[in-house]
Amino acid sequence: MSAITPEVIAAHQLTAPEYEKIVSLLGREPTMTELGIFSVMWSEHCSYKSSRVHLKKLPTESKRVLQGPGENAGIIDIGDGIAIAFKIESHNHPSFIEPFQGAATGVGGILRDIFTMGARPIAVMDSIRFGKLDDEKTGPRNRRILEGVVSGIAHYGNCFGVPTVGGECVFEESYDGNPLVNVFALGVARHDEIFYGKASGIGNPVIYVGAKTGRDGIHGASMASAEFTEESKQKRPNVQVGDPFLEKLLLEACLEAMQTGAIVGIQDMGAAGLTSSTCEMGSRAGTGVEIDLQYVPQRETGMTPYEMMLSESQERMLLVAQSGREHEVFAVFKKWGLDAVQIGVVTGDGMLRVKDHGEVFAEIPNRALADEAPRYHRPYTKPLRLAPLQAPRVASKNLTADLKALLSSGDICSKQWVWQQYDYQVRTNTLAGPGSDAAIVRIKGTNISIAMALDGNGRYCALDPREGTKLIVAECCRNLSTMGALPIATTNNLNFGNPERPEIMAQIVESIEGLAEACRFFDVPVTGGNVSLYNETLGSPIFPTPVVGIVGTLETAPPIANVFGQAGLPVILLGGLGDADWKQLGGTQYAKVVLNSLWGTPPKLDMDYEKRVQATVRELVRDRAVESAHDIGDGGLAVALAESCFGPAGVGADITLDAELAPELLLFHEGPSRILLSTSSSERVFAAAGKNNVQALQIGVTLEARVAIRNRNEILIDSRVAELKDLWTNALEHLLRNLVLV
Amino acid sequence: MKVGIVVFPGSNCDHDAWYAISANLHQRAEFIWHESASLGDVDAVILPGGFSYGDYLRCGAIAKFSPVMRAVKNFAHDGGLVLGICNGFQVLTEAGLLPGALVRNANLKFVCRSVPLQIATVDSPFTHRAAPGERIHLPIAHGEGCYIADENTLDRLEAEDRVVLRYLDNPNGSLRDIAGILSAERNVMGMMPHPERAADPLVGSTDGLAILSSFLDVPVKAQALAS
């Protein structure tokens, strides 16, 4: 056995004090296998050692929360004895090294997190961020990563048979060497069908099911906890290969096996594979787990215990069955043609004991691995800030041209090139799919539908991580409310740089505190999530990018349109024109696309006002008092108005405003708490707004084929709808194709 | 009427077909496992969409060897109604119950969207309740939906009025815009679009009932009953 030198410890990304803690916990030097096991369990990815002390600040409870953070996924009661399990997870680092498989296995991992709880996955969303597609130097690589990631998500989700119903896709220089791939999944179960990752019952058999173990992905969790360097390319073998067909079989077999009543606990083998599943299940139940690796199905020969314990081969699960009823479980897996083998037993000594052919290779208290990882109070100063506070002088030459530039920009243009590659309809539950303000999926056999959305905004958070994160939560809730759904719970994916840098750690702390404040205020407790740190390449960090996924419920009914459906209807701006100064324009899409700049502060959020606006729109949509509703977000009023015109009917609008604001601010500021409505019963809208004490301005009427915006007597925007729609629809394909040809 | 829905490992539109038939059209439907050598007492069979056996080789290439396919072949030879949707269409061509083949989409990408189609013949058990030349919109969701066959086969399909659905805006490069075809005896139909995804007003369309209500031989007024 090779000696554990300081170099070996460093190669496992453990610090000297961490190694000393291992020695003191064990009361002896670890074996190499044990060192490997500690290194993955104590990696940032698995242990949250830099963020854990701050994550405690998040609200995690409400009367609906059945399971908060700490399990494979959070669980929320939605009534009628039905629960939903949902979570988001990142696969940023693997997707940079190998975009297709990195993204595909990201989908696979989060799906297992859902069905291991006993919930059948019914929806996936993805939040993906890349460098700019049209950059002369990095553009070709960014386009290749985008193509790979999208086809990887499509490959896995489509074959598995889960609809990809929404998400976001953003392009920004800061993600050049570090794309973000965050995948959200949601499943549904009856309350009495929920399973947990607990190895209960001394003497119960520990059973391995699913794919065979190979050498793929060894040290994936540690890789995800380090910055990228030139050598990262050599890490390709660390990326796993996904098999969605096998996962589909695993899903059906697991859900069927759970029906037998013979399963006590179950957990997927995600990051750190056999290691994390064994010690976490033991730790949760306060038991020990003893396994013998000779029984583990293997697809390579000559694997060492170290390799088997650290393998991240996909599509594997660990379960504990009732002693004496194993055969019921084996029968189900046999039916589905899957391996199911007893590899060990639950013990009473609290130890993870790993043997191979009887010889002990590791013997560690489960709690030491799962719960006693180091927790760092990392020092933090003020958040890293590179952008100036002061605004430049802004004077548009042509506002209609500015609008066209925004509509054809990567962030705002239609993403149909992306989502048409996803099967967003399979399972025939998708009432509102990609392109909607929020996705809506019905639950058959009930009158309940689930609404969901993902939101992030690296620009806002680069300017102010705390306020930026609050704005994201407000926006995500608003997306749901606009569809008539009541937001009820949150999952989050915190993507940041290196936490060992105090100015990055400050971004993390401020963002988490902003998340906590907003989630508490909007009553959307956080039931789980993921932290992805070290998102830096060659010392250059990404924008701080928390992504939130919020879910809500509504009664099953045809969804509200986000687009105008008929001419001659009043257009009402719920929430009013909003207020903004030049500083607050700095984080907007206008600053990004038209001025290629970033400055100032994010838009100003009044959470109390926001809540009242959302209550108003929910009431109006539920009562069918509006014909269409569309949230104002990226690109401000002008972009939201244009988007409202891009329905199948091609109905436009004639808008007349009466404001003091400069036209650039009036049209393009991104102040929150605003929703664009068309209605045939204006009085009901005004009455509801009045009751909730929020502004509602009638700003114009819908009309055929044209979109025009005036302020007082000045014409700001005037264009044919078809021309704008054409730009918006085809922009992404043009960005990809034109440049490929050059 | 009782419909058997075949479940291969990797089928993922099996439940959707079941729901459309039982909840939207109020007929009986049951699943038939791929290892079953018998279809039981069903009156018609659906081969649903999905990725049978993972489809890592050619789509449907493994499924044709399954025990249930022998039963489906016998059923078809005896005149039983067989509807293959998406992956089911691919399986039917691989199994030799329908001519031609389905290959990778012309643009090499999976595509999911609603497409306009024309019902090219109503002289079939799958379309007899539709209006001649009726235009409908149905969702497609496939990576390998490009229908190909040699010229003689294509000519014969047309001469025998066996092209049952045509794309009006060809999304995948299919020869002669073919979206669905019939067997020579007209009792087996394969189609790439998904009628079961357009059988419920809540999910946006009931155009699929033109085909499903013909297939089940129930009145189209079942639309009104759709839940």
C-alpha cells in the first residue's frame, strides 16, 4: 500500500488540518481507501463545508413542508393526499469538460434524486448559461458547448420519458470558461408512497441495484470542488457516461419494488457513488453499514476497493430491504432485466465497514463522514465588484432599433431552437410549456396543477448579490403568479467562484441572506438545493449566479395566455410604470445589449408592493377577468409588450404613456412588480388593483399587426409586429448558423 | 372495444395512449408486457411511442424480436387492427408489417412541436370518421422520423391509396411528405405524429380524435366528453 505523504493528501484536495481531523476521528492513520472516502465526503460538493453555516439562515418550514433540506429532495404537501418532490442540481464542471455527457448525466442524477423518494418524475427544467456565441475568440467553443449541452439534456430526458417544460438560457462573457448547467426535476407521489434514504433495521440486507460499476467518474466530486486550470482537459475520464434507457428501467423497477412494501430505505448513488449512499443512509438511521465489494456488479476487472468506492458510474441505487423479503425485491428487478444483489447488511455499530473478499479496507464511523465534515466560517469582506457605480451618459439614437437589437439578443430572443429539441409533452400533462411565463403541469386524477419556473440574474447579483437575489425570488414568484399559481416552495442552486477568496465568500453570504429574506417574505420556504463553488477558470470567477426554482399550485384549467389574442381590448399595466434612475439601468439588458456595459445598482424592489401586485394578478387570472397576462422582466416594458404581440394571432398594441421618465428608462428599465394585461373587463381589473392598493394604468389598446408606443406626443416605437417577431424567432439560429459559416 | 397497449422496456408514451383511450374516449385499455406471447382478448393493438430497448441500435430493431411481436404479427395477419405511433411505427417497419424505414431527421436534431397535416385518405379503419382532405395539427416528437422507401414502394403506396397522413410543412425530410401509411390490407397503420397527445382540450388540442375515434369506432362527439 502506498504511503500517505503530504503530496497524496494534497492530491485528494484535503488540507493538513483536515487530514489531522481524520486521524483524530479514526484514532489512527487512514488507509488509502479511507482517505479516498474522506476526500469525497468532505469535498465542497458533498459536505457544503464553506456554505453550511450560512445555509442555516434559510427558512425551511411551512405547514406544507413534509421534508426540508437534508434528504435527496424536498417534499411539499399539495393537498388531496398528494405530495411533490423537487430539487435542482448543477453539473457545471462536467458540462465544460464534456458538454453532451456532462449535461446528460446531470439530468440523470437529479431524476434519481426524485424517484428515490418514491415520486415519479413528471417535469424537468434547465437553467443553462454560456459565454457569448458571437465572440470572435471564444464564440466557436461556446457554440459547441451550447449544442452539446442541449443535445445531452434532450438525449437523456427524451428517452427517459420526462417532459422538459421550461427553464432559462443566458449568454454572458463571465461564463466563457465556465458554463452553468443547472437541472431541476419534480415528481409526484401519494403521501403514503414516500421513501427516505435510511438504512434502518439491524440485520436488514443492503442491496445494490442498477448499472454495473466501472472506473468512470472517479473523483468527480473532488473535481467539482476545484478551479479549472489548463490541466482540466485531462480530467475527461472523470466525466461519467449516461444511459437513459437503463435509468428508465431503474425508475419503473424502483417504483414497482416500493409497492411490494419490502423496501425500508433507498438512495441513489450520485456524487461519490457507493461511498455517499452507504454512509449517508447509515448516518440518517443511526446505524452501521457493512458491505463486501466482491458482490458489487462490475463491468471492469481488477478494480481496487478505492476505485469501487469512488466510482461515479451512473444509474445505480442502494436500497435496504426487510430481512426475509429480499426475494420480492429481486423478482421485480429481474422482471426489468436489472442487476440486484445483496452486497451487505445493516449493523448496529454505526460504522461504514468496507470489505473485499472478507478483508477490511475501510472502517469509519458513518457520522464522521456524513455529519462531521469540517465547517468553515470562511472570512469575507465586501462582495467583489468590478463595475462602476456611476452611470454613463445615455442617449439613444433610435429607440425602435434598440428594441430590435434587444429582441434579437441571445438572452431575450425565442429559445425555440433549444426547447424544440426537448420532448416537452410526453406524459400529456403539459398545460403550459417552454416559452410561457411559468410552466404548468397537471396531475391526472386530481384537480391540481403545478406551476414552476427557474430564474437567475448574474448581472443583478454582480452589482449587489443581496438585492439581486431578492429580485430573482420576486421575479420567479411573479412568473408563477402571472399564470395564476400560488408560489409555495423554493429550491436553489448557488453558483459562485472560489469561497477561499474573501470577496467571493462575501458574495455567497450576501446572496444567501437575500435569499433567506425574500423566501421568508414571500412564504416560499427552501426545501433543498445545491451549492456549486469554484466556478472559476484561470482565476477569473463567474458572476455570482444563484438560480432559484419556485413551485406553486393552481386549479387545473386551460392556462392564461401570455400573448394578446384579439384586437380592440384595453391594455393595462398592473403595478404602474415603476420608477428608475440612470444608476438602475446599469444591470438591465438595455445596458448589456445596446451599450455593452454594466454599472450602478440593480432595480429597486419593494417586496410588500410586489406581494400585493402578485395577489392581484392571481385573483384576476383565477377569475378569468383578463384575456392575457405577461410579466415584465428582462428588457423592461418595451420587450414585454413586444413579446405579448408574438402570439399566433399576431395582435399588436397601440400604447400611449404619460410619464416624466426619459424614454430609455421608460421603455427599458427593469423595475419589478409589473405585469402587462389585456382584458375585456377593465373595471374588474381596476377594482382588484384598488382593493390591493396597487396601481393599474390603462396604457392603450390591442390592435392588428402593429406595435406603437408614444409618450405624450412623442412617438418612441413604431413597427410591424411581423418584423419584430421574425427577428425574435430566428435570432438564436442565426447566431449559431451565420457564425458557423463564417 | 378493448385496446391492448404493448409495453416494451423503454416505451414511454404507453400511459399517454392508455389515458387518451380510457379517460378521454371512455373505452377499455390494458397494457401487454413485451414478454407476453399472447395478446389476450383485445380487439385492437397500439404500439406506443418511446425508446424500445433504448433504441441504441436502430429504432425498433430489437423490439421486433420480442415475444409480443410474434403475437402482434399473427393478430395483424388475421385482420386485427394495429396502430403504431412514433416508436411503434418504427417497430412496425422493422418487423416487416409496413414497408420502408424511418431514419434520422434531415436536420439531425430531435424535434418536438405541433405540425400541420392532411388526412390523405379516409378509406381506412383509422380515418373513416375524418372528413376527406381534412387538415389537422398533431404534435411530433422524434429524432428519427424521416420516412424513406424505394421509388417503387412509394409509387405503390400512392397508387394503392395507402398514404394516410401527409405533412403540410415537412419537419424531418420524409419522402413525399409521408407522415403515416397503411398496410396492403389496410388494417395496420404507422404514423410518426402523436394523436394521443391531442385528445384532450386541456393540453391544447383534440385533433387526434379524428384518428383515435375512427380507430376505436366511437363517435367524435366523445370530444365533448373529454376530461
